[in-house]
Amino acid sequence: MTLPTLPGLLVLAAVGCLALGLVCFAAAGVLLLRHVLRGGRAVARVRALHRKASHGTTCVYCAHGQRVGYDTSWPCDTIRALDGEVPA
């Protein structure tokens, strides 16, 4: 068996590095996608809790634990924050 020459070793090293880089890139993409999907489900759960009451203009979740002087109008501060607004 003959040993590869220096150019051959460099080509093998380059191919190995490229393959390893692609594997790492794919793994990072999978982890990022998993994180995004998990975050989307969490936002959906929060939106399901903070929904407009069918009988008025209040937030069902905020009105349930109503405190004196607490604004329970729809959309509530939580929904406005999820929509990108800065609650007052």
C-alpha cells in the first residue's frame, strides 16, 4: 500500500472538513427549527388563554382573576405584547 502524497492528504483533509461542517450546519438547523416550533406552540397556548370573551369586550383570562383597577379590556396587555406593541 502506498502512502498518499501531500496534495492527496490536503484534498482528503478538505473533504473531511467540508463533510464535518455540513453535518454541524444541518444539526444547528434542526436545533433552531425545533426551538422555533416550540416557541410557536407556547405563543399559541398563551393566545388560547388570553382570548376575547364571546359576551363582551374583555379578555377571558385577565377578567377571570380580576383585581380592582386592573384593565381587562380586549386586547389585553399580553396580546398586545405578542403582537409587537408596547403595553402602556
